Amino acid sequence: QVQLVESGGGLVQPGGSLNISCAASGFIFSEAAMSWHRRFPGNQHEEREFVARISSSGLNTYYQRSVRGRFTISRDVAKQTVLLQMTHLVPADTAVYYCPASGGVPWGQGTQVTVSP
């Protein structure tokens, strides 16, 4: 079954850190570029903002300007997981985080990250 399952979200204080992960199954993970996107609260149009991307080889990464230097994306081919390490979190990072794969894989349900005192 083709599936992406995000986990690890939660409540964290401003300035804190959190790692979220994505477990992939049912497709050739090593051939897919993986990304993290997020949907902000109250977004009625279900728009999802690009956060970070990692190439299929894992050699190339790209970040949205607002998270550059704070977030790190990585992948583990053996475990078929993608990790997003988030540091120096701010309330504006509060969102549901998704990890889409290239190639038309259906999106997962996402994991909620809330940054609040």
C-alpha cells in the first residue's frame, strides 16, 4: 500500500526544537525526491507552503528562506523515512506538516506542530 505517515508533532515553546518524521511505504523510496510542506491554521483553501526538499540521492537539499539555518531535512533509505529537524521555533511555524513524495504519491494526514508559550 502506497503510504506516507507523518509523526512527531506536538506543542513546543518558542525557541525550542522538535523533530518530525515521515515513514514511506509502497513505492520505490530511493527514487523519490521528498519534501516537507505545511498548512497554516485557518487556511480555508488548503494551501500548503513549501518548507524543504531533499533529492532522491540525498545529496541536494533546498529550504524556504524563513526556515533556512533553523530546519534540516534528511532521509534514511534503509528505514524509508524522512526527518525534519526544527530548531529555534517561532509561533509562525505553527502548522500541520506534510511530507509529499515526487511521482504522484498521495499525501499523508500530516502532523500538527504548535509553537506557543
